[in-house]
Amino acid sequence: MRGKVFAVVLSWVRKFCRTKVTVYPDPTQFLQIARYALLAGQWQQAADAYTEANLSAPADLYHAGFAQVKLGDAIACLRLWRQLDCTHPDFIVQKEQVSLLLIEELHCRLDENPLKQEAEVRQLLEEFSLAYLPSGGGLLTRCRSLRLARLWQEEQIEEIFASADETDWLQPTALAVQAKAACQLMMEADITIPTAQARHFINCCLSLLFHPEVGPQSEPQRQALLDFGVDVLRRQAARQLNNGGSLLWQWEEELALLRRMSRLSAMPIFTPALALQAKIADQLFILIQKSRDAFADSSKWMAAGAVYSSAAQALLLVREGDYDGAMDTLVELEEIDDPFVAWGAAQVRTACGLHYLYRGQCRKAEQILINGPAHWTAELEKQLLAAIERDDNQDGTALAACLGILTLPENAETGAVFCSTLTNQVVRLRSSEEASPKLLDAAMRKAVALNPNDDFAQMIFDQVRRDLALTEIGEAFDRDCFAEAARIATASRFPQAVEQFFETARQVAARIERGDYADQEAAVFTLNELLDSVSSVDSSHGAVRRIRRVLDGLRIEARHESL
């Protein structure tokens, strides 16, 4: 009897196995099968059943993923588990463990066929956000390096340059490929290349020069690369009238800095821009902080530290011409209590102020340079002198701004230089009549204040004050402000100004006598005011008698008309 029962049950099970899809078309039945299979440790059967079922309950999604990972399919597991909105710590740990399994699998794929598997590996890294894990970040770095190697093999040089922002610069291979591509671009360029591309070439080549693993291993190799870089940049400088010189300056300055720093440590030494991208600027900053003796003077030490400090980004923005962006960072930078940052912030303020000065935004330039912390430097002195001496500033606005900026501290030698420069520029503007007498007077007041012992400046100051007095007297007469003209003439110590006052007064009287004033009453009123003003300066002057004669004539004429 038992044998018959067993045979019947066995027959039923076999029939179920052959026809389970048709016998149980309802997906809920598959959930039951999957749950029993899971309890029995039958991972493949459970996974198959879960695949046929409609998964919506969190528990079913979790168990379906669990079955997949037991089968070694971490990808399927994570795709199921990412549908769960669960923040339980144990579940988070499990997800990370499965993510690590996937990362190991992806590493194996890259080992087997790196170039073929790279695209899929990158896609999976992005799909599951695996790069946030330490090992995932390393995998992403491998993918990026492999991509650069593939692009180099395929001679896609432009693509390598375009991928600079996502390059892991701490990977020696990545740095070497980027440097080779940058050199290739520069060699193939028969026309002017963009400044950003030229700066990229400088950053890659100089950083490669001082890399302990992939840099030149002998001095002849290093010198050959240096000669190549200088030659390329000189050719670009000949084409780029505006930026060519700055590129050569950047090469020389950063070469000297990196050469000095390479003697201090065996770590990779990057240019400031590349150090920011590689996120090692802080390490290089600390290296400089501890190496005061490696620099000839404190200013060079400060300059080196500043370009790797918190002020580095603002300094780079200035170099790239983004002065507005650099100014946006100043307030925050100047609140940082660090001498290197303070030095860098002062350089940014000076550069931005001079930029706006040269663009004719003189009020803005003056506010920037005066309102910040006092920081008088030789560079600021040089640039202000150049601004004062500019010949293309027709109305003298740059000169006007410099007068305010020159309230910054200066020593006697600096004062003498600026006094001479201001005086020479005033002479030029005065002879060409390109600036107002008031501006020239303000300039000479500043000049003699900077150096009271300059006899030539004192002489020009006297001439400018005389010109100003003559101009102001004329303007006062034009407005019929005779009392103001008299006050100016009285206050002036220049005989020419007084004589100009009397001559203009005679001319006014002559116009009235000719009948230029149609209203006789207004003419009499004007003459009375003129007479009072002229008498206040010199009652015995001939102009007084002239005005009285004209006034008497008008009065006689008025009496005749009234008869």
C-alpha cells in the first residue's frame, strides 16, 4: 500500500515539474514556490520563480536579491535591492558587501580584457554609484587610465585633452599620457592654439619633469624636454601678441618653483593648477611652509606658499582673466588668518584693481586698491607708473584714479619716482590740452606732496595753478558770477590771473556798451554788479573808470528816454 501511495505522489511531482508554468499561471503561485525553494536552499529554483513573479513587497524584493547573490550574480541582486527604500544599518552593510563582490568581479573583467570591458565596467560603476567606495574609486581610476591609454593608441589626441577634468593625475600613467598628448597637440599646431590648451601643456610637461616615476630619468632627457617646451612656447608667443609673453613667464616662474621644491621632497611636484586638480595642493603647501631656508627671501617664500594655499584658486582666476570671479573670493580670503593667504589675497586685489584701471573703470579700481589691506609692492608701483604714463588715456581718467590710489604708503624713494612721473604726465596732458585744469592741479598737488623738494615739480605746479585760476575766472564770468571771479582773482598770487580778471571785466562792459543787452534795466544791473566786483579787487584800476563811464552813459540815455 505504501509503495502505491509513494508512486502516486512521485507521479504528481513529476507532472508538476513538467507543467508548472501552465498549471500555475498566477504569479502569486510563483511567490509561494520561490519562498519554499529559498527555505530549502534551492537558490536557482528560487531565483527562477522570483523572476516569473510580480515582485512588489519589500520582503520578496529582498529575498529575490538574496537568491541572486547566492548564485554569484551581484548585478541582478543590486538591481533588485535598489528598489527598496530601506535605511536599516544591517541592510546598508549587506548592500556594501554585495557592492564589493561586484567590484571584485569588475576588476577580474578588466584583468581579462581591459580595453573591451572598460565601457561596460564604467557603465556599471555609474549605474550603482560604486565610485564612492574606496575600492570602487580605484576601479574608476583604472577605467580612466585605460581609457586614456586606448585614446592614445587610437591617436585621439583631442579626446585626451577634453578628458583632462576627469583624469586622475596621481596615476603616473595618466599624467604621462596627458603630457604626451599635450606635446603632440603643440607640435601639430601650425596656427595659434587656445591659451587654455597652452597652459595645459605647461602644467602637464612641468609636472612630468619632476615626477619620480614617469619623469625623465637623466638630465639630458630633462633638458631636451625643457628646450622643447621653451621652443614651442616662443613660437606661440610670436603668434599670440596678448598672451604669448604670459605663457613664457608662467613656464619660467613655475619651472623655477618646481625645481626648488623637487629638492625638498621625493613626492610628485605639480604646478599649482594641476595640484588643485589632483587635490595635493595642501600637501605641497605644508612642504613650503616648513622650508623657509629653501627660498632666497621671504617674498619668494610667501609667493610660493600662496599659489598652493587657499588663495590659489583666486590667483589662477586672475591669471586666466576672470577678475570678477577672483574678486568674489576676496572677502572670504581676507578673513583667513594666514600670512600666505594674506599675501595671495593682496596680489589678487592689486591685479583686479589694475585691471579695472586699465579698462577705464577708475572709480572701481580706486575702491579696490584703497579699501583693502595696505599692501604696497614693487609690482603695484610699477603698474601704477605705467598707468600714469599711458598716452592713450585721452581724458586722464587713469591719472585721476591713480591720484586716489597713491594714498597708499610709500617711502621717500617711491615718492620721488611718482612725483617725477606725475609731473611729466601733467606736462604732456597740459601741452596737448587732453585733461582739465582741475585734474592737472590735483595731480600736481599730489606730486609735490610726494616730493616737496622737486623744483621742477614746483615750477609746473605754479603754472598749473595759474592755468586753473585763469580757467575758473573765465567760467565765473560766463555764468555772470562776477563776485566769484573777483574772489578767485584776489586769492590768486599770479599777476596773469588778476590781469585776466580786469580784461574780461572790460570786455563785458564793452559788450553792454555795444548794445548786446536788449534790456537796459538788466544792463544797468549787470554793470553795477560788475563795478562792485572790480572795485573789490582794485578800486583804482582803469577797468573801474571804464565801467563807470559805460554805466553813466546808460543812465543818461535812460533819462532822455523818460522825457
